[in-house]
Amino acid sequence: MTCSPGLVVPLLGLGLGLALSLAGAVAADCGSFAPAEHLVFTPAARTRWLAPRVRAPGPLDSLYGTVRRFLSVVQLNPFPSELIKALLNDPSSAKTDEVVRYEAGYVVCAVIAGLYLLLVPATGLCFCCCRCRRRCGGRVKTEHKAMACERGTLMSFLLLTTLVLLIGMVCAFATNQYTHSQTGPSVEAVPETLLSLRGLVSDVPGELQAVAERFSVPQERVSKELDGVGENLGNIIHNQLKSTVYPVLASVHSLGQALQVSTDHLRALNTTSVELQEGQQHLGPLVRAHRERLLTLLQESWCRGNCKGALSQASALQLGADFSQVPPVDDVLHRLKDVPEANFSSMVQEENTTFNSLPLLVAAQTASVVQDLKKALAEQPEGVRMLAQGFPGSEAASRWSQALEGLEQRSRPYLQELQQYEKYRWILGCVLCSAILLVVICNLLGLSLGIWGLFAREDPSHSEARGEAGARFLMAGVAFSFLFAAPLILLVFATFLVGGNVQTLVCRSWESGELYEFVDTPGNLPASMNLSYLLGLRKNISVLQAYQQCKAGAVLWKVLQLNDSYDLDKHLDIKRYTQKFQEELQNFKVDVKDLDLLSPAVRRDLEALQGSRLEKIHYGNFLVQIQKPVVETDMEQLARDLEGVAQAQNDSVLRQQLQEEARELRSLYQEKVVPQQSLVAKLNLSVRALESSAPDLQVNTANVLGNVTRLKGELPARTSHIVRNASECFLAREMGYFSQYVAWVREEVTQHIATCQPLSAALDNGHVILCDMMADPWNAFWFCLGWCTFFLIPSIIFAVKTSKYFRPIRKRLRVTSLKL
């Protein structure tokens, strides 16, 4: 019998596992204590962020660009810092010639508008008087060769001018409506922005308090995970020890089975040996008696047949094996008298159950430590608790709030007036755009009717009414042009003067940064308009620097005059808190004394086997006798030969005696020899099994006892090491939650609560509102309206000249009447 693979493999794996795992420290296996999961924190900052205003791209963008380029040609002078300084601080000291010099482009435009205002209405008045006396705007007197060419050229120029007026009128309508639609929301955005900025500093303490209260999020998460830390720790211990404990228990179980088999074979060997010796004591005399009788009968002189052959076989009839020569095993049996005393399978099952219940065992042992950890966890770090109280913004908040409140109150009347004036401007713009539309309609109707009349002029029966109507529509357009020329040029110049200066003086300098430089230069603004003081900026920070820093995401105490002692990092330093938590976590202790691996009874069995000297038995002596036959002669063959010899005999007495001997030999063979042979085979099985297994069994027993003793001694150290590594993993996981809180607080405070970004956003929105949403469409409106206003002049000229060709020709009228 060979050693069971189920015993050898666990023993080899066990030895290798112990050699590798016990030679150094157990590698940290965090198991279920993986990195911290992501926590979700409810935002603490109030919604005071200003949505960035951006003018959406549209079809009028190219028109806005054209107007800006036109204004850059009108105003070539740089930003007049000295002039603005004088106007703000002492308006009486500002010199008129400096204002005129700076506004030279606008002065030229004013002269052009004045000439237009004088000449066009005067010309219209003269034309009206002339028309009343029928001296101008009449008809063609005679036909000539170039008349058709002249008429076509004038109609083409009139149509082209009308189309230009139509395009300008449409653009003027669109920009007028867009300006009016943007004015209301833009004006309303001013108090909304100021109201939003009022809480920029004053709301910070309350929001910081809300941030401090969010510390409960990681606290609750850690507390929840503490409820299962004992069981998780037990699972980690179980997972790291099972590769060693399971093979040990498997080897004990296999060794128990091998021990049971060996003791069974040993007892069978002893029993069989005794039975064989007893059987030989009874068989020997019977065999000798048969041998003597057969020798006597076969040596008779009257024996016939193959008597000599049978005699030779009968002479060899004797016992072969002598089992009295085998060594005794009584001493070994005495040593293994009660082995196995223990139930190895039951013991291994109990130890497996104990080992598998480690999670519950560890949870029970760490329950008190978990309660202490929860008590330490319930406390809030000092820095987090004082996060709001330590914010030094009360004085700055008061000054900031008062400044914005005063600015809001002072701006409301102006904003209301602005809306009222914008309403008047919009109505006037709609009326004048409608007047231009009326001129365009008159021109188009006049051209249409006039051309229709020209085509019908070749028919003698057709009247000249269509041509005359076309001429009258053209003259009506001329009348409207003269009538609305003055209000048009006045509205154009007024809106041009305001919008142009806003664009060139404010928007252009705002975009280039010159406006910030002017504000930051000491002495340029009066004391009542000191923006650095009103905004509560720090002394070493200019308005431009504050804007740039706020746009980059700077916090309030870096920009405003707050107490420099506020240190966010100091408030977020929770090392003392986590250190206390870590100290409590080090109290985790796990005792695995309930894991015996070997019960006392099993140990006694293995020790008895180890001292039994089972491997010292001389199994070779058994094999020597086993290899010999029970009887030297084949008794069945001898019985058949005797029957053959008996048949050859003439003597009936001899024949009957030989037949009787044959029957008795068969009977002896079946009753005595065959059972002896069966016992020999059984003895052979036990001897060979013990011979092959006894040496390895002793070695395996020594290895199992040694491994179990060594593992039992090292389990406390290994368990402590695993607990320490797992505790570090658990600590890292739980500290990850607090790190998330610290990172969230830093981001929430610096980017949402105590950030001055709304200030830069308000300035950016102000620029977009003033320059992109109001100034650009405003300037585009007067540009288009001015475009239409100046194109009224060629429209008047071409309409007057074209109307002559639509009226009936006098000479042609005379010829027609004579024919009739």
C-alpha cells in the first residue's frame, strides 16, 4: 500500500506555505477595506452666482463691427484721462477747447448734421413754393432721342436708392426693437447684481457654519462602517490564515485516516498470524498420518500401475510454511492498544467550524473598542467647529453692504428715467422708421405705376392716368422726405452723440484696460468715488488687480480688507482628531486561543503512533513464510493420481484403500488447507500494506505534530500582524472620507462661498450689458437711421426728375387731340 496522495500533498503544501509565510511579515491585504468610496456633499453656498451674460451671435454682428470701425475713425484721440479727471473733480476747471479738441470728430459730424438740418428743410420749402407756382417738378415738353436713355437711368438710380433706403429701414427697425428689448432686462439686472453682491461677505459666516455641519457626512459614514469592522477584520484574518490552517487540518484528517488503516492492518496481521499458527498445529499431524499410510500402500509388491509416481508425490507430502517463525507484534499492539482514541473527522470538522466562525469571534472581541471609537468619532475637530466664528468679515461686510445698498438706491431713479427716455426714443424711432417706409412705398408705387403708364402710352385709346398717378406718388415721397428730414437728423445726431461717446470713451477704454488704470491712479477720482475704499479692497491691491485676482478665483481675504489671521488650512487641520482616532484603533486585539488545531485525544493518538515502533517490525520474516506453500505437495493432483492408480489394481482391498485415501486427501485440502491459504493471502495484504506505509506514516506524524506545534505558537503573532495591517487599511479608508470632506470644504469655500469671483463676473456682465447688448444695437440704430436720412437726398433728386417722364408730354398731347 502506498502513502495516500491526500496526505502527502497537504503536507508538502503546508511545509512550503509555512516556509514562505512565516519567514517574513505578512503582506498587507486590505480585503474589504478598499479605498474610500466617493461621498456626496450638499452644496452649502447660496445661489448668488451671476450667470455670465454673452450676446449670442447673430446676423447683425457684421453691422456692429462696421459701426465700431466708423466710430474709431470719428474718434481718433486716446482716452482723455486728464480731461475726465478735471470734469470729475472740478468741472469748472475743464477747458472748452480741450473738450472740442477731443470731440473733434463729433464736432465735424455736428456741423454736417447742422448743414443738413438747415439746407434740406429750406430746400423743401423752396421746392414747395416752386411747385405751387408750377415752375418745377413739371413734365417733359418734347420727345427727343436720348429721352428713353435718360428716363431709364433715372429710374434705375431711383430704384437703387429706394432699395438702399429699404435695407436701411429694415436694419433700423430691427436694431430699434432689439435695443428696446434689451434695455428693460439690462436695467433690471443692475439692482439684481447689486443685491446679489451685497451678500458676498455678509453671507459667508452662515455658509461656513453650514459647511462645518457637513462634517456629519463623513462621521456618519465612518460610524456606519465601524458597525461591521469587527466582522470584516475577522474575514481578513480568515482569508489570510486559511491557506495555512486548511492544509494543516486536511493533513490531520488524512493522517487520522492513515492511522486507522494502519492499526486495522496491524490487528489483522496479529490475528491472522495466530490463526495460521493454530491451524498448522492441527494440520501437521493429519498430513504426516496421510503420508505414512500412502507410503505403506504404494510400496506393496502387488501394487500395479503408476505406483512409483504416486509414491514420489506422497513422499513430499508435508507442511511448507512455518508461521511459528514470524516475529511477534504484541509489543506494538500494546502501544497502540486504544488507538485511535479520538474521532479525527469530528475533531477536524469542529476545528473548521471554529476557524470559519472567526468573523463573529473577532466582532465580539472588538465590540468594546468599536464603542470607544464611536465616542471619539462623535467629537468635532476644533478647527472645523470654529470655521464660521473665525471668519473676520463683520466690519468689511457692513461697509460692503452699505456701499452697495447706497449705490442701488441712488441708481434706481436714474434707471427709471433711462427706461422712460428709452421708451420715448423707441416710439420716435418707430415713427421715423415708418416715415422712411412711407417714402419707400411711395417710390415703389410711383415707379410701378409710372412704368405701367409708359408701356401703355403707345395705345392711342389709353389715357395717361397711370403715369400721372406714378408721378404723384413720387412727389408724395419727396414731400414726406422733406417733412421728416429734420426730426430724422435730430434723432440721428442725438443718439449718435450719446452712443458714440459710450462706445469710444467707456467701452473701448474698458476693453483696453485704460479705464481700470484711470480708476487706480490716485487723484483721478474724487474722494466720494474712491472705489478701493467703497469696495473694501486691501491697501496694496488696485481695482485692476482685484478684478484679475477675482477672475482667477481668489478668496475674499486675499482681496478685501479682512483680518489676515484667518487661515483656512489651519481650520481644516484635523490631524489631532485623526490621531486620536488612530490611537483608539490601535486597541484592536484578537485572541485565537479557541483554535486548537489538535485536540488532546488526537495528540495522544499521534504521539502513541510515533512511539509504537511500527516501522521496526521485521516484515521480511513474514514475507519469507508467506511465499512458501501451506503444503509442499499439490494435494488435489495427488488425489487424482491415487484414483488412477486405484483403478489399475486387481486387488479389491488395495483399490478400496487407495480410493479412501484420495477422498480423505480432498476432504483435508478443502477443510484445512484452503482456509490456511486464505489466511496467508490476508496476511500478505496486511504485511505489504504495513511495510510500505509504516516508514512514511512515522515521518508524516512527526511533520504534522511539528507543523501544528509551530503554527499554534505563531498564530498569535501572525494574527496581530494581520490585525495591525488591516487596521492601517481601515484607518486609511476612513481617513479618506475625512480627506474628501477637507477637499470639498476647500473647494466649496474658495470657489463658491468666500470667493470674490462674483465681483469680476459682475464687471464682465456690466461690460456685456452696456457695450454688447445696449451700445452696439443703439449705435447700429442711429447708423442705419442716418444711412436712410442721408439717402433721402438722392431719393428726392431722382424722384423729382423721374416724375417728369411719367407725366404726359405736352406736344404728344396736342397731336393726339388733333387726330381725334
